[in-house]
Amino acid sequence: MIDDKDRAHFGSPFPDLVYGLTLNLTYKNFDFSTLLQGVQGNDVYFLFGNFAYETQSRGFNSYKEILNRWTPTHTDTDIPKVSYDDRNGNRRISTRFLEDGSYLRFRNITLGYNLTHFLPKDWVRNVRIYTTVQNAFTFTKYPGLDPEIQANSNDTNGFGVSSDLAVGIDWGTVPAPRIFMVGIDLDF
């Protein structure tokens, strides 16, 4: 008989390696800088995937792969039969949604150009225009919205889980936004 005593802990939300790199380059009147950051060797429990793939209790925001679910006429699939009330127990915690949370992210990329040489020296000391992209690219195999999940106090099933205990669980929180900026530095 298989019961709760047969359960074991798998994975770790804590990365084996946290790394970053800052690069600043200048060439004539151009400047370029970037910040790369990433983690390697952590696991994320993709709880949102459990909601989106296994049940239709929410009735919205499912992944398109759910169309490949098990049906009596479609039995060759790895997505179980979907039910509204989870009567077949697909939502129980398992390693099915334990995913590699490793990623490399380009946090900031900035390209600037100094215009000071075009202007009278007595009018301004420095003029620089620039454009910046924050959270420009993320390289990961993680299937969720963002591998860099935050601790969250969501408690959708009355488990009484605090945010300290929810580290490494992706509840479907909003990912870091990609932000585009254009600016001018003026020094009088």
C-alpha cells in the first residue's frame, strides 16, 4: 500500500551558484554598459502549471497544451484527463511540475552617445543621450512566466503556507517587466 509515509522531498529552491557580470565599454563618444545576472542549480515547483494544465476550476488562462489532454479518443498524451473539480486527484503535489529554475538574465543594457563636442563649451559641460532596456533577455528552460520567482503568501487551498515556506514555489506571480527608457544627461 502506498501512502503519505512513502513521500520524499525532492529538489531545492536554493541555487548552487549565483553569478553576475558588469561590462562597461567606451569608444570615442559612444558608451555601452550591461549587467548580466543568473542562478544555476535551483528547482522551482511550477504550481501555476499545475493549475493551468490539470484542472479547469478557474476556467481561464490555461496553456494551449491542455488541448492535448487525455480523452477517451486521445489516449497518447502525458497530460491527464482534465476535470473541473479535480476528482481524479491531478492537483496533488508531485515531481511532475518540479522544474529547473536556472537562468541568465540581461538586467540592464544601456547605449549612450556624448554630444558635448557639438555644443559651445561655455553653454554646457556635458550632454549625453542614452537608451536603456531593463530585463531585456532571459535565457532559461523554465516553462513558467519567469524563473526568478518571488516568495509569495498566496494560499489558494487553505494550506496555511507563509511566504517563508513558499520559497521556490511559482504561484503564477507577475514576472519582472521589460522596461524601455530614453534619456538625456545634462551637466551645466
